[in-house]
Amino acid sequence: MLKKVMLTVLFMSFVFLIACSGDASSTESNSKNKANGEKISIDWWDPATGKNAEELDKIIAEYEEENPNVDIVRTFTPFADIKNKLMMSSAAGELPDITILDNPAHQPFAASGMLADITDKVKEAGLEDKYFEGPWSTNVYDGKIYGIPSYSNNLALFYNKDLLKEAGYDEPPKTWEELKEIAAATTKDGVRGLSFSAIQNEVGVFHFLPWLWQSGSDLTNLNSEGTVETLNLWKDLIDKGHVSQEVLSLDQNDLVLTFAAGSEAMMVNGTWQVPVLNEEAKINWGVTTLPKGKESGTVLGGYNWAITEQSEHKDIAWDIIQFAEEKERKLGFLKNAGYIPSRKDLIDDPHWTENEVLNVFADSMEFAKARAYGPKYEEISVEIQSMIHSVMQGDKTPEEAAKEAANKIKPLLP
């Protein structure tokens, strides 16, 4: 592990040096383009697919129409590949001008020196107070701003109204105790009471953190009673058969398919599954906030805009981002792509407030917490994954696993 960490530090230091050297010709290049009247090409990378990609393409077309001297070249890069591609391209001096990053990756990339410090631009535009605390925290590192949130999502509890009613419940659970009670009552032949993802990757951590935070624990005090309570909650549900053992290998897309088929009474999942259920579910379903522990809590997902340090057209890249973030244009994007606003001044739109499903996710933005744990978050996530699986598979007690993970994570925290 020590060797791996040392290699990572050396690599990121190398990336930082290359990234810094890449900006030396910025002013000269911009002035030559303007003097020659040449069309400026802006490279843009993102992992967007489906409706999301269609909406981004529309924004690009609108910008190019208003700015005929700019040609935006958008490159799709799969979510699983974009981080590695950015690191390799940084070392080669071939980063794009603009990229859209999964928000937990933002601080690590900022720390590496790959992203441009846009603090002055953001302050000049008066954007600092427009965003919810959760998404905003992900693009700030060491007191400087390295991006702005683009859109958000979070987790909530989906439930099968008919299955709950058959078991004698007219309302979904509001607390952990009610969750356990209803999960037990709705488990029967061919039906499990609840599903969530405990797969051994970041998705499993994404599903685990809300319960951890609700317990009063956090990654900064992991060796605590709250962590043990959370691990016991999950293990008890699995051991009693109210949650299938298969959740240790299921991702979020697997969950929504089985829930839509009526195989679970309740499911933890995210905003992006609403369109899927609207189109494919044959069941009578609803959504509520995650059942409360000691406090309310959910986890924030979503993406941020960033300009790379190597970009020779930072001013134009910033203009493009501001164009995409203009209020009416952003509202159109969010509604059509199916996301939740990261901005506080957009959340009161009737699209979210008057829709009983979307309103749950919108209201949860007030307490949705980000995975903003500094540049070592990927290593931290691996330790959380190991902790979860060691307990769920019976290899360690919750107390043993929490203590071990806490000791490994402590030096990785900022």
C-alpha cells in the first residue's frame, strides 16, 4: 500500500508540473488567433449519454450559432474511462479545454494541478452563493475554486404502494425502526422487503454513506457507535432475508429492473431512475425521503464543470460554461435531461415543486451531503468497500471492521 501511495504521489506531482507548463503560451496563442481571425477550436470531454448528451449538444449548437468564430468539439468518454483518460492526457499535454467531472473526482483532480483555478472568474460573476452547500463543496479545494456544479442527483426510497398496503401499511417508513418492520412484513415468496446496492465499488459506498451520516458518524470519526449501528442495520436486513444477499453484487440499474418487476417492496435508488420507472414499471410506486436515523441524510451525486490548466482558451471556455448556466437555458437542460438543480434559485420551479416524485429529491438537496473528502477519496472509498463486504460476508464483526477501516482512512483524510 505504501509503495502504491508513493507512486501515486510521484505521478500526480509529475502531472502537476506538466499541467503548469502547459499554460505558458496561453496569452500568446489567444492573441495570435484573434489577430489572424482564425476559428478557435475548443475541446470538450464528458461522459454524458442519452438525453443528457442530446441536451449538451443543443447547448453547443446554440453557442456556436451566437459565436461563429468558435468551434466546440465535444468528445464522449465513458464514465469508467474518463478519469484515466484525463490523467494520461495530462501527462502528454493533451487535455481538453472543458471537462465535466463526477463531483467526487473534482478535488483529486484539482489537487493534481490539472484544473484551472477560476476563483476570480466565479467571484466576478457573483456565483458563489447561488449553489447548495453540498454540490458547491465538491469544486473547492484548499480555499480555491476549480469549477462550478452543473447538475445534481441524490438517493431516496422508492416503494411499491400495493405491496405495502397488502402488508397493512398505508405509508412508507419514516425511521430505521419502521423500515425494518415494513421490510420484514413485506418479505414473502418471490418478494424481498428492500433492496440497495452493496456492490464492491463506489456505487456501494454511495449507498452506504447516507445511513452512516444518519447515524451521526462520518468518515472523520469512523471508529464510532454510529458506524457499528449502520453496519448492523445492513447485516441484520441481509441475514434475515429481508434484503437479498445478491445486493453485494448488484448495481443501481439491476435494482430498478427487479423493483419495476415487483420483486421488491422498497428500493434505495436515485433521481435518474424516475424516467425509467415512468416508462417501464407495471407497478403502483411512490418515492419518499430515506428513513431517518438520528438525523436526516442522503448522498449527493452529480457533475461539475471544469476548465483544465493546460487550456489555451480559458476565457472562451469560461464564457461557454456561463452560457450553459444561464437560468432559462439551464432550466430547459435540467427538465429535459431529468436532473435536479445544483442552484438554489432554480429549485422552486413548478417542475420540481408540483411533482410529488421530483419534489422529494428537490427537498432532499437541503441536506444532501457530498463526498468531498479531499484528493485521496478514491483510496478512502476502497477501504469503505472492504469494510462493508468484510461485515456482510461474516469475515469481521462491525466493531473490528470499523476500527480497521478508521485506522487506514485517517492518514488519507485532508
